[in-house]
Amino acid sequence: MEVRAITRHLPISPQKLRLVCDRVRGMGAEQAMVVLDFMPQKGAYFVRKTLASAIANAENNFDLAAPSLYISQIFAGDGPRLRRYKAGARGRYKPRVKRTSHLTIILAEREEEK
């Protein structure tokens, strides 16, 4: 059984978000929540919030227990880019690209060993 949570249009570049995703990929869901609490990166807040949503989806919609869940897939994709311009020297303008990202977390249930 797989449970999915998606957060779209996050105001952070995908490259910065992928650094946090790589750190928690494959961890147990509860262990990842603890690790994300102590990470100083801005992206850790977004990943933690999406992970909490995925755990809540698993518990409420599919009756899965949180200790048996792990992060099977986590990835950050490109969102729309906001193009802004700022005045530059000698009457020119300087382009600014504000990147956004879409975060997807897929949780799976660990199989019990017999």
C-alpha cells in the first residue's frame, strides 16, 4: 500500500529542496520527522509539513500505523518560475528569476518479517 502527499508552488528552488529530500529518503516516517525538526535548512520545514500530511493520510484514509511507514519515494520537481525585474545601473534592468517547486512524498508500509 502506498500513500501520497503533494505540495505545490513552494517558494524555494528545487535544488535547495532536493538537498533535504536526499537526507531523509528511505528513513522511517517517524524518524524522518525527528531529523527534520533539527535541520536548519528552510526546505526542512516544507518537507516536514508535507510528511506530516502524508502520515495523516495514511492513518485516516487507509488505517495504517505510523511506526510501520517509511519514505519510499521523495522528490522535488520544478514549479512555475516568477520572472521579475529590478532597475539596474545606467537605465538598464536586471532580471530576477524566483523559482518554485513541487514536492511529492510517497510512503509505503514495511513488510513484517516472519
